[in-house]
Amino acid sequence: MADIGTERKGRAQAVAMRLWNSRWLLAAGFVAVLMVYGFAGISGYVVLLAGAVLVAAAMLPAGVAHQSTENAAAIEASGLQRLSGEYLAAAVADPLIIFDRSAAVVHANAAAFAAFGGIAPGVSLSLKFRAPEMQALLDNILSGNVASDSVDYIEKLPVERAYRVSASSVGHATDLYVLVFKDQSEARRIDRMRADFIANASHELRTPLASIAGFIETLRGPARNDPAAREQFLQIMQNQTSRMARLIDDLLSLSRLEMKPYLKPGTEVDLRQAIDSVIDSLGPLAKENGVVIERDFAQGPLDVPGDRDELFQVFENLLENACKYGQSGGRVVVSITRGDSDPEPGIDVTIRDFGPGIPEEHIPRITERFYRVDVENSRTQKGTGLGLSIVKHILTRHNARLSIRSEVGKGAAFTVHLPAR
Amino acid sequence: MQSVHIVSAYDEELKYLSKRIAAMGGHAERMVEQAVAALVNANPGLAQKVIRDDLVLDEGQREIDDKAIIIIAKRQPMATDLREIVGAIRISADLERVGDLGKNIAKRVVAVADGRQPNSLFRGLEALANLALTQLKEVLDVYASRSVEKIGFVRDRDDQIDAMYTSLFRELLTYMMEDPRNITPCTHLLFCAKNIERIGDHATNIAETIYYIVTGDQMPADRPKGDKTDKIILPATLPAK
């Protein structure tokens, strides 16, 4: 039914179109008929008949000849001419920015938004990319002396990224230019990592290694025939090797994080479920330390964009710390609240312990690698000095913030603010 | 950014000012970054380069001052335009000081490079510099995008910088008490830390100027004071280790 209706409507529209297209011819025909009527004095019926014939003729489909020439022209132009620059930019996986003669952004693709943010159309590129080499590149290309140019550009903060940036003008006299960023962070990071790894790890691995070497010497020498001492020394050596294994695990997970500094967009994490599973997995440790974990979760959905495994590690590290170092408090409170009052709406997860707390002068620095508030205590709790460093790394990737509040003797509270985007 | 004027050359002049500010900002960021890298890696060559680069900033500030005065004289600016121009003068002065502080850090590289100091100190300095540089970068990004609602974060960072500086101050004092031979390099490092902390203050100043340019109001004056080094007194003898 509906099909017939629309078909009929379509046909009526076509007829109206034809009438409209031949309106001038129709008008001229009518004038001619009226003139004949006036001068020749024929009957009115003949005039009406002539008018009806004219209208009917105009309603008939016109010859398709000139329509087909139009179609041919359209087919000819449908190559790259009709392709929108926007679609083309979206199809490029690297960050790409199109700008005009005054260095103002005309269009930036999704990759550019993800990498740099805050590049709405109209923002000046020379204000956004202030590094001297980028300024030189922009000046060079805008002066019109060269058609294309490229430089190496390194962004240190918030996470280090290195790009090979090439700029070139688009088409002939369009007054548009394009910047394409080729990410080379990976190669640079591998270089840096090697140096860092050797510096950090060699120092930390040396200590247990030295003690193992010492005990081996003792076992081969003075303690050769002393079964009691042998048993004790072997126990210590076992502890030291497991410490080294933990350290290597942490170093590897830290370097894995550094290898891929930004996050795959689009995945959502249900915090309630993630934190529940963290609490379950740390149940045995809490029992061993005599700590009770209490939950205080807000109502409603608690989803944030992020990577589930990484956020799991964040809360695992924080809760593990709370259980170990806040042991004397006897309880740990995990609370999730909606931080809507914050300038950046999101969800706050707070892990609070009631242990000895952290002295104020250490708070700013405890996320540094191998920084320990109390070296002795950290060793006995089997800490590697990397837990909070890993936490901070993951949170930086999530655009999240870690704030630490503590009062000596009253415990410490670690709050993670995850933006809801 | 600005509304369009009838004389388009006026727009061009204002745009030129903000472009020069951005270029100065880029130079200042780079100088501080390289000065700290030279300090941490004990690289006197890089330090020399930083010291030479300071000329660019001095030159930039003079140019912006001249241009701004000429615009005021020629165009008789009002409201936003006037704030924009006066703001440019103030921001360029702050950036020039940031460059000076970076240069000062670079000058101390040689003095510190002699005796090797504990790694944790350098890591602390690096972290402090990262905080200050992040703050400077965020502020200059706000200057580009004019989104003043992000300025609140800048002050939060200022607190972090002050807390970190206080912690480093304490640590440096401890090293000096441990061994008098540490006093020379540690004093230099103390000045470096102070310089970095001052860079953060200049970034906050710039943030306040931007707020004024965009809104026409002064930023609320509840700037908290987190630097507690004026009260640090370590006991005369070291605690038993």
C-alpha cells in the first residue's frame, strides 16, 4: 500500500517538475492562443481546448537526451574530486592537522585529537606547538619558500612522545597546509628504557645477589659440616632469590607500561566489579595480616573508560600497601564516590588505612622509583619500591590523578580520581 | 580569539604578539628542560648551549615590549585588546625570568658535576622539574586555547611543587650534615631546586595574567602558601641510623 502511495506521489512530483521546467513555453503558448482568440474571433471552446492540449504536452516526459549529458558529466567528476577532505583525514591513522595561511587549525582528525587534545578549529598552531623546531617548521612552510619540510619533535610531558613531523602545502593555491605526525616514541623509549633499566635494576639486584654470594662462600667454607647453619642459610638464600624474582616481575610490568604510553580508547570498566575482585583476591593476605577490609560503594553505575587489567593492578597495589603498612590499624576502608563537585566530573576511589601514616615530607616523593619511607619495614614486607611508581604510571595513562592525604599516627588515604570523560 | 577589527592590520599586530609569546614560551620550556637534563646527566656542553640560548628570550622580551608600546600608541586599544597587550608585556617578562632561572641552573652544572651526589637527589630534582614544566606547559596551552576554566589545576600543582621542594630541602640539609664535603654541591643543588620552584611561581603568575586577559577580573586571591622551608630546623646531631 505504502509503496503504491509513494510511487503515485513521486509521479505527481515528476509531472509538477515538468510543468515548472516548461513554464515559459506554456506562458508563451497561452499568450499566442489568447491573441488568436482576440484577433480571429474563434469560439471560446476552441481556446480552452488549445490550452488543455498545451498543458498536456508540457506534462509528457521530455526527451532524455540532455539529462544523459548531465549524468555523464557527474560520472566524470566522481573520481577524487568529490572525496571530502574530512573523510580522507579520518582514514589516516597518524595524527593529521589541516591549517590555513594564518596557522589556524581548519580540521584535525580523530588521531590528532587523541594525541594532542584542545585543537578545536580556529586555534592557532603556532600557539599550540611552541617548541622552537616546530615554530621554525611552521614559519618555513607558511612563508611559501618550500613546498614541504619535516622535523623531529619530542614532547616530554605528560608522557614522552617523539614524532617525525612533516608539513606540506595542499593542492594548488588552496592556501591550505597539512601537518602529519609519525609516531616514533617506541624506538626512543626502547633506548631510554635500556639505560634506565640498567641504572635502576643493577643497584637493586646487587643487594640480594651480594648476600647470596656471601652465604655460598660460607656454606662452602666454615659452615660446610654444620647442618643447622646450612638449613638456615639456605632459607635466607631462598628469600633473597624470591625477592629478586619479584623485583624482576615489577620491573618488567613497569617497562611494559612504558612501551605503550597511551591507552586504547573505547573500553569501559565497571569499577564496582573490578574492586570487588581485587578485594577477593587479597582476602588471604588481609587475613594473614589481621586486617578487615570494609566496603563503602556509591549506588548506581560506576563505569569509567579504561583498561580493566591495568586498573586492577592499581587497586591491587594500593590495597596491598594498605594491608601491609596499615596493619596496626586493623581495618582498611575502600570507598567509591562520585566526584561530581570536582571541576572534572568522575569517580573517586579512596583506600584508607588506620596504620602509622606517612610523614609529611615523604608524601610528595613516594611515587618515585625505589623511594622508600622506611627501608627496613619495606624489606620485611617484601616490597620492591616500585608498586606506587607503577600505580602512578597507569594513572597518568588514564588521565587520572592520585592524591595522598596522611597524618602521622592516624593512617593514610590514597584517592584515585578517574575522569568520566 | 579576538573579535575582528575594521583595520585588519590591527588584528595582524595582535596575532603577531601572541605568536611571539608562544615562541618565547617554547624557548623557555626547552631551556629549563635542557638545563635540568644537563644537571642530571652532568653534561657541561648542553649547559653551555642553554646559557647561550638565553639571549633569544631577552631579545624576544624587548621585541614584545616595543611592539606592544607601538600598538598602544597607534591604535588606542580598549577593553579586551588593551588587556591582551598589557598581558603580553607581563607574560613576556615572566617568561624572560623563567629563562634566567634556567640559565642559572645551567651555570651550576660544572660545580655540581665534580663530586657525584646520590642518585635519589637527582631523581627528586628531576621530578620537581617535571612538575614545574607540566605547570608551565598547561598554562601556555591555556593561553593558546583561552579555556580559563582549566586554570584551577595550575594552583593545585603549585601545592605539589611546594611540597616536593620542602622535601628536597630537608634531604639536602641531611646530606650536608652527614659530610661537610657535601656542602658545596648540595648548596648549588639547593639553589637549583629553589630556581625550579620559582619557575612554578612564574607559571602561576602567567596563569593569573591569562585569567585577567580573558575575563577582565582578577583571579580570587586565595593562593595558599605551601612552602614550609622557612620553618625547617634539623637537630644538630644526626639520628642514629
